[in-house]
Amino acid sequence: MSSTVSAKGNADEGRVLRVGVVGAGVMGTNHARVLAGLPGVELVGIVDPLPAHRTRAVEIVGCPTFATLEEMLEAGPDAVTIAAPTHLHRDVSLACIAKKIHVLVEKPIASSVEEGNEIVSAARAAGVTLMVGHVERFNPAVAAIKQAIKDEEILSIAITRVGPFPPRMSNVGVVIDLAVHDIDLIRWFTESDIVDVQPQLASAVAEREDIALLQFRTASGVLAHINTNWLTPFKARSVTVATRGKYIQGDLLTRQVTECFGFQRDGSYSMRHLSVGHDEPLRAELVAFLDAVRSGNAPAVTGDEGVASLEIAIKCLDAPAGSIAAPLRKGPRAVAS
Ligand SMILES: NC(=O)c1ccc[n+]([C@@H]2O[C@H](COP(=O)([O-])OP(=O)(O)OC[C@H]3O[C@@H](n4cnc5c(N)ncnc54)[C@H](O)[C@@H]3O)[C@@H](O)[C@H]2O)c1
């Protein structure tokens, strides 16, 4: 790490940052692609134990690659982004933090709350920036919704995040893989903690839960609902927020956001499309991380927030057995012969 960087940010805010990426899978290759195009960034390279993934990263990004984390750390990055499998987040984060390297770790922050808290404590003790990759906050449609509900009294939130089975099944189900995005959004929209969790889960086809209907209540009294599954043949992502004065609907894929307002006694109301930006969410996330590294200010998504969202997701999975659909109707999906 360069000696001109203090552990708590950097006096020279315009300085080029040397950034490495851990994991050359789907997300890590995207991180590297975006970082390679950012001004003020020198992409140190991407580390992955699999030669085929390193070759693919070279073809897509054209950056140096390393077979081990140690080799990459020897190249002296100021910051790393970690997109290795979730069960490695703790060990990789701690190894980087021990060298006073700033860390952006993909969501979920870790496999358990205890591991997440270890990362948070280590980063705090070392005085390095730790941000969690809850990239949906940087979706311009989500940002437009957040802006529209500013100063509004939120009453309820409903989020749908459904789609087909992922091509490669990891060892987590829809709650940890998908719903954790929306748990983070509910906490961020309401600026409140989730205090009550009522999950309904089922594993219809996969080993882990592949359908989840999750209900929440926040400390501020907002009711929220997440509908997520891997049984829908197409991707859909939508958010609706009811406030005392507005009803806002956002499609996170088409990025169309509308708001109903001006409710009249006769049931009529006004409606308008909100202006939504065009930023690539991952680019905006990485820029926010690097800004936090340079300024030493708190990052847009703190480690504590990452742990809080993971804790709620795990609570959904730890719910009493009565809320898990039984008997599990496991079996292959019907397909045309
Ligand atoms: N923010 C999002 O929207 C989003 C989307 C997908 C995945 N993710 C997260 O990103 C992480 C990676 O997911 P993915 O879909 O890219 O998985 P992936 O399986 O495509 O990629 C993981 C990569 O890490 C590599 N790897 C394994 N051990 C390693 C090690 N010791 N050091 C370095 N690399 C190692 C693997 O070889 C693989 O190339 C997960 O934590 C996941 O939850 C986030």
C-alpha cells in the first residue's frame, strides 16, 4: 500500500488508487471491467484459482491475473473488491484488512452474522474503509424512489424479485441470494430496523428454499413484504411504496418509476413519471466506494448495515418449522416431452 494513504482516507483526494479484484466469476469480472474504465483507478489485476476463469478475465478485461491472493497482495493494492464465493468473504476480507487495504465486499457480507461482525471489527480497528456491495441501492430507479419518499410518511413497501433458476446453483437459497437485496432496501427506504419477521418458505424444486414470501415490520411501524422465487420463467423486479401522500411504483428492470399523488375525496388522483438516471449501478457503487476511500468518509453501505441485513435474512431461515411448507413438494419441474 502506498505510504501517502493514511488508513483513514487520503489527504490527496485526486490520487490514483491501485485496486485489485478477488474472484474472476460473474461478478468479479464485472467489477474488473468497470474498474478498468474508471478514471483515477489503476487495476492491479484479478485473482482466481481457476486458470479458465483467469483466461476469461484476460479476454474480457485484459488485466493482469494472479492465482493466489498473496500474489495479488504483493502487488500492493490500496483497495480490493471481493467477489469470491460468500463462504470465503471473511478470510479474504481479514487478510486484506490486516494489510490495511480498503475493502468492498460483495453481498451478503459473509456466511454468518458472527463472521460479518469479525470483518466489521477488523476494519474498524485497522481504520480502513469497508463497504458492502448492495448494488441495488445504486439502481437509478431505486434512487428515484428513495428521492420520491424523502420527507414522506411511509406506510407499506412491497418488493417482487423473481426469475428462473440460476444457471449454477450455489449453496444458498433465494433468501440469502435474492431477498437480502430487498431487506437492505427496506431498511434503507425506511431508515429503520426490521423488528418483526414472518417468513413463509418452500423448496419446491431445489434443495434450498426456492420460494419465499417474507413479511416484516420495522421499528418505525412500516409493513413490508418481499415476494421472491426461482420458479418464474422470466425476471421481474418491482418495488411499490405507499406513503401517507403518495403511491410509488418502480420497475427496477425497465427503470420506469411512476407516482400517484394529490388524492381527492372523489377517488381521483394525479400521476406522473419520475425522472430516472442512466448510470450503471455497479459503476455508481464502485465510484461511491472509491470516493469513501479517498475522503475517509463513511461509505454508502457500511459493514454494520451489511450485517444487519444478513441477520434479518438468517432470521427468516431460522423461523419456526411451522412456517416452512411441509411436506416439501420437491421434484423436478414439469417440462414438455
Ligand atoms: N451484488 C449482486 O447483485 C451480486 C450478484 C451476484 C453475485 N453476488 C455475490 O458475488 C459473490 C460471487 O458471486 P458470483 O455469482 O460472481 O460467483 P461465481 O461462482 O461466478 O464466481 C466466484 C469466483 O470466485 C473464484 N474463487 C473461488 N475461490 C477463490 C479464492 N480463494 N480466491 C479468489 N477467487 C476464488 C471462483 O473460481 C469463481 O471464479 C458472491 O458473494 C455473491 O453473493 C452479488
